[in-house]
Amino acid sequence: MTTMDEKAAGQHVDSVDDGRKGSVSKEANVASVALHAAVEAQKPSIWSRNMLKLYMIMGIGYLVSTMNGFGKNGLQDCMTYFANVSQTPP
């Protein structure tokens, strides 16, 4: 048995009377009614200062994750290769 609060957390219904016959209802199945209402009230701008900061942080995280595996063994292999190359006669 679900309570009224549990039902409210899963659905959000706006009734709009725009002057036409009847009213228009908008229903969204969301996890957070407060978050849905806040986003509907003020749409986020994809080029705002905070979003640009987020993009930079995510870009740095992506570049760091691409460096996985290039640790100590990769450096030792590289040093060994170039040490051998420099010792060979031209």
C-alpha cells in the first residue's frame, strides 16, 4: 500500500488553463518533484560560467583516465629502448 507522499514523489501534474476549451494537463514521471519544478522554472544554460567549469573538470578527468596504464613499466620500456638505440653505431 502506497502513501500519498510516495505517489507524489513519482508524479508531477501541472494543470494549465490557457483560455481554450478545457484545461491542458502535463504529467511527468520523475523521481524528484522539487528538481523537476526547479528545472521547469529556470532552464539551465549550456554555456553558463558554471557549466563551462563543469566541462573543464570533465575534460581533465577524461584526459587523466586516458593515461591509465602509462606508469612505471611504460617508462622503463621507453628508457630501455632509447638506451639501446643510442648505443648502436650509425
